[in-house]
Amino acid sequence: MNDEHVGRLTIGQLAERGDVAVPTIRYWSDIGVLPPEGRSEGGYRLYGAEAIARLELVRTLRELGLGLEAISRVLEREATIAEVAAAHVVALDARIRALKVDRAVLATVAERDSTAQETALMNRLARLSVAERREIIEDFMKEVAEGLDVEPGIGERLSRSPLELPDHPTAEQVDAWLELAELIQDPGFRSRMRTMLELSAPRPGSGGSIWFAGHVVQVVGDARARGVAPDAPEASAVLTGLFGDADRREILRCLEAGLAAEADRYRRLISVVRGHRPPPCRADDHTWLGQALRADLAPTHR
């Protein structure tokens, strides 16, 4: 090499210094991201000492996922690294959200051993816009609560219930939304839920509801913890403390309607979608309550 080239690096030497493949450096040079300082008499590219620092910056930004167009803007001082990084964070957040949705759908497909049709449905539900998700919820709330002769404002409160996925949902929230969206679009579930509301939603001047009053299952859980059998005299006293002289048949109908409507499952899914800790499963308490009500209605208890 001639003396005039002393201090300059060939593309091979630059590749070795920067631990980057020669074809990669050649491509970056071709598009102007890493231009050579000159050429040798044989036409080979030559790079100055500052090319090492430039190469390190390009390589770092590429490893962080930035595109070559954005890197060029940084190198040409059209944008600062901070500005480009901030824009890239926004793009990464969007990609992460999409990947979480993809993972949740695939995990659900694997767990349920879903068919192609079910997989397509779940994928569509997972990718609904915020407005589309809200429309599904509002349509469900309208169908199950509109026109009910219940406590004033309950339908309005139900329709305002926030059941939207957050901007950064967890895999569990996406999975819960998929299950919830499938559930509330089932005509059979809607019909059963409306029946449950008709029977158990509080009316003006009445007491609470089995499905919307936590003290009912709390009292039942305490009774079970004490070892009270559902057909024991003490169980009848528990029912009296809860419901007074209310018609046991009506209470049993409310309970059975809620079980048929999968109210507990619905409530748990809503909690997960909202990012709350799901309430504990009360299946055993519901079973005990049903047995106690039937025992109380038996001829021997009259």
C-alpha cells in the first residue's frame, strides 16, 4: 500500500476491527450509511479512523432494532439519537402488544385444541379495535338489561361497566377477553343471563341479590367452615338470617338461574380483563346453598 494510504483501513481491516461481516459493511457503504473516505489505486474502498466509531454506532443502533433510514437521519444530524430512540420505543410498544396478542391466541389454541374455524374466530376477536370491543359489550348489556323492571339505574350502570383491554394487556387478560367475547356473543348465554337478572336483580324496596351481594356467599362459607350440614337445623337458621321470610322457592330459582347463566365464570373473566385479582371460586358455597334451600323446602322442614 502506498504511503498516502497509511492510517486508512481497507474494508477487511474495518470489518475485523468492528466485528462486522465484510458484505454488511459493503452494503452500508453502498447506501451511504458508512461511506468510504476514498479508494486505493486499485479501486478498493478505504476508511478513515472515524469510520470505526461510526461503524460502532451503526451496529449498536441496528442491534437495538432501528432501521437504516432512521440511522441515516441520526448520522446526517437530521435527528438526535434520543428522538429516534423515542420513536422506536413507540413502535416497539406496538409490536410488543401485537406479539402478546399473538402469543395469547396461540396459547389458547394449543390449550383448547381448537379447530381452524375456532382459531380464526379467536384471532378476529383478539384484534378488534377498542371501538369494536366496546360495541360488543354495549350490545350485550343492552340485550340482557334493557327494559328490566329492577332497581332504577342498574341497566345504565351495567352498560357503563368498563370491560376494555388496557393498552398493554397481559397474556392472561387477552385470553380472558377471548373467552368473555365468545361467551357474551352466545345467544343462549345472553338469554340465561337476562333470566338471571330478571329473577335476582334487586327491585325497588327489596333486599339484595344472591349474585351481586358478597355477604351471601361469605355467610355460607362461614357456615361450611363450621361444618354446618346443608340439611341441619342450623342451616335453616343461616337461611333465615340471610333471607328472612322471603320465599325460598324464589331464592332457589334465582340461584339456579345464576348457575345456569355461569354468572361466577362471567364475573371472574371480567375481573381478569380489568386487571383485578379474580374472586375465589364459590362453586362449593353455591352447592351448599342450593342443598340447604332444597332441604328447607322439604316436607319435613315445614
